Amino acid sequence: MGLSLQEKQAVVSEVSAQVAQAQTIVLAEYRGIAVADITGLRANARKAGVYLHVLKNTLARRAVQGTPFEALAEKMAGPLVYSISADAVAAAKVVHEFARTNDKLVVKAGAYNGKVLDAAGVNALATVPSKEVLLAQLCGLLQSPVSGLARVLGAVAEQKAAA
């Protein structure tokens, strides 16, 4: 039995609210995946703060109308699971990690920063380090000249003390 008009409107408004806060949307075909595996994927998505749902494509198209993700509507065909995240890479990472262990999940498309991505683009986005890792790398990069200078000054001071 299909959804009533009120239920459809509720789904569209819920998805629209998620899309309004999103930076990334990833579409993946889930045909042939066991229910237990999908449940595991949903649990991983929840941990990462990703909104992951199987939606009717017509409802998803309505939810992205008038948003930067509107161009993605062309790719919405077939049985798809929608991953939506406010974090730039979280949705791509969750889907990519699951697809590595389950070959039945096929990444179809995605959108990031107003641009539609193909499967290779989504996988490239998934391999980008997280924000915390990038900040740690930047801090290490900024500290290395200062620590190098401190070691040089310490060595010069030791040489003068020895002489």
C-alpha cells in the first residue's frame, strides 16, 4: 500500500530539512543486499552523523528542488539509498567503506558543493582525510620550523658551552 498525501508531505519535509543542512549527498544502488547488512550500514551511518534512508525517487526529487543539489535529480533512478551529511566527507566515507566489503552496493552518483559527482568522484571524496586529521597535519606542519629552530639554537648553545 502506498503512502498517503500527508505521509508523502512529511517525508519530503523531513528530507528537505536534511538537505538544507547538507554539504554532501551520495546515491547508491542497494539491489540484492541482505537486510542484516543494510542494518549494519545504517548503524555505521548513525555513528557518523549521516542521514541514510531508502526513499522514493520522486519524493527525493521534490526534496532537492530549489537547492544546490537539484542537478542530482537526473541521477535518481532505480532502487537507491540516499546518504546525506552536513560533514563534507562523512556520507561518502560511510558508503565507500561499506561498498569495499559488500560488492552489491554500487555507488551511482553524488553531489558536493553544488557539483554532481560520478562514482569515481564520490570515491575520491571518501579518501579525503577528515577535518580533524587535516587540522592535526596543519599543526604539525606549522610546528616543524619552530622545533627545528629550537634544536639548532640548542646545538649552538651546547657547542659554545663546550668550548
